[in-house]
Amino acid sequence: MKIGEVKKVYERELFRKANVVGVMTGYKVKAGKKTDELSIVCMVEKKIPKEELRKRDLIPARIKEVTTDVIQVGKIRALQIDKKARHRPCPMGTSGGHYMVTAGTNGELLRDKKTGKMCIGTNNHVGANSNDAEIGDSYLQPGTYDGGTIQDDVIGHLLRFVPIEFIGDPSQCGVAQFWCGLSNLLARLLRSRTRIRPVIEDVGYNLVDAAMIEVDEKDASAEIVGIGIPKGVREAQLDMLVQKSGRTTCHIVGGLITGIDATIGPVSYGSVKFAYFKDQIIIDKEGFSAGGDSGSLVLDMDGYAVGKLFAGSETENITIANHIQSYLGLLDAELVTG
């Protein structure tokens, strides 16, 4: 019998087993890596040790010469929350942004290592207006594009961000500033209205696009819509399957990590700002992200954080994320887990 026929014949029997919430055909995963072997995959609310299960609830290793696999997915529920609406307390995976930004995604709850303050984690370009914000600036939930206003919807204030080095930013090089100053003095003496300024021309590589927003603990929830509370942090691996929950495309699963050391650029931040990044994660799946999903936390299928989504390709088939270790390290923060 073909695998599809085996699934059709036996799926009702598999559903009778305790904890099973779904049955599908998919590639078997071994040691966290996808193999080329098609199998009957049983989705369970929670993986339970075999010795704690009744014999009739055990999922056989093979059914009619077809291998089986088991993945933990939690409870299945309809995603009824409006991610673009105002929420207090606010779950993660919802709309938010600096008061001068359209809208991005509230990714996860962080705890500031220095002060212990609770914070929403997102991108610099979402929470710090691509370096143009001031510490203490208001952060809205929902973002302005989704109707948030500074009068009614401030959920927190910018606590910290990692500056992005953009091509063409003013240079702090002393030599360049000296010669520009000398040239501008000469121009002034000659009554020329033209001035020059030193800018960064060589590529400076960024590791993260990161910001954190201080919030009152009662106003935000660590639960990510459609996923739950993150379980911890893991290192991204090639061929790892991942998921995310964002403001625009909501909960998407099955993204495949195809790169973990990518150098990317120039990344466009509007019409005049461009930046280069190194050591980035590449996620291959059409529709995994879209505009407004920036700031989403990327997790493996077990619920462990591996990356921070910040960019994507114009064709929407490639998504780019920072490594979670770099993101947390440079923000000097820790992930709130459950």
C-alpha cells in the first residue's frame, strides 16, 4: 500500500490513541533534522514517555512497512485574536511600534539583565525608528498603521536599542573631520555655499536589528499568539524547521533554515538608508513573513527561540533573522520563558 492509502486506512485508529490531535504525511525528523524518509506523522499535545502510556495508546514504529513519527504541537485552537487590535494585557505576535513608525510585531517578553525590568523585544527599525528615536520615546500597541495613537495606546517606552550602522552615516573619523573642516573653511572664505561632511563609505557589518521596550508587567503577556510561551533558547541549525507568529501573516510553521552564516546587503530601510549584516539565518518558505512581521520571534517546532526576524526578500520566499544568542547578548537581556 502507498503511504497515502495507509494513512487513510489507519488515521481513525491513530486518533483514538490518547494525546493525538493530528495525523499527516511528512518527512521523518531524527535528532532534530529532517530526513528524506516520508512517514506518517502523529501530532500530539505533549510527548509522554512510553512507560507512562497504556499499551493501546502507543504509536507503533511502523504501520504496514511505513515508518511513523511523533511531534509535539500542543492544543489545537482557532486563532480568534485580532493581532492588529489593542490588547491589555498584550500577548506577543501582535501589532506595535514606535510612535513615528507604521507598525511591526511585538516579538517576545525580555527581562533586562541590568535592572530586571520587563520589556517587549522587537527590532530597532520597529521600536527605535531606525536609530532616530530617543531613549524614553513612546511605543504604541497597536502601531499607528493599525489605529494606535499616542494619546490612548502607549504601552511602554524605549529602554535600549542596538544602533544599526548604515552606509552614508556621519563618520567620527578624526582625520576625515579635520580635512572636511579645512575644506569648509576655505569654501566659506571663498563665499561658496557648498559644504562637505565625512560619511561612512566602507561597509560596516551589523549582527542584529534589535530594541527593547520597557512595559508594566500587567500590560503584557509572555504568550505568543498561536505558539504559547517560549521554552528557552536553542542554536539555529541547517535543515531545522521553524515557526513564527507575526502581526501580518500570523502563525506560520514549516519554514526551513537553509543558511546560518549568511552575509546580506544592502538591506533597504526606506529610500535613503541601507545596511549590511553578517552571520544571519536564512529561512526558506514562501509567505513565511511579510511587511509588518518585523520583530517576530523565530522558534523551532518544539517552542525554543532560535532567531529574531527582521527582513525578507521582495518575492517573500526568503526570510532573514538574527541569531537569538547575538540578539539577547547585545541587548543584555534574557528571554522570559515558561
